[in-house]
Amino acid sequence: MRKEKKLRKETTMKENMGKLMLDVGKLAVGGVIIGGILRGAVSQVILIIGGSVAVTILFILGLLFTVKEKKE
């Protein structure tokens, strides 16, 4: 019984981390869009490349944490 509770908590924590990563990725997309509109001191190319890399990494990590593994 205790092992089952610990496994459930661990799985829930991983899922929560995955959801957090996906939410941060969404915020990064918004930041890139707003940064492109405001046209600050940062070059558009650097903004788009840096934002794309950050969003890609965050989404991949988010998906890896949220996908449940099948137990055989």
C-alpha cells in the first residue's frame, strides 16, 4: 500500500512539472510575440531564434514529464 501511494505521488509530481513546463513555454511564446511588437533593443533575429529554442526545449520537457509510461 505505501509503495502505491509513493508511486502515485511521484507520478503526480512529474505530471505537475510537465504542466508547469508547458505553461512556461506558452508564456515564452507570448514574450516573443510581445517582444517582436515592441521592437526594443534586441535584434529581431536573436529574439526569434532564442525564443524558438526556449519554447522548443520547454515543450519537449513538458511532454516528457506528462506522458505516462506503460507498465507491462
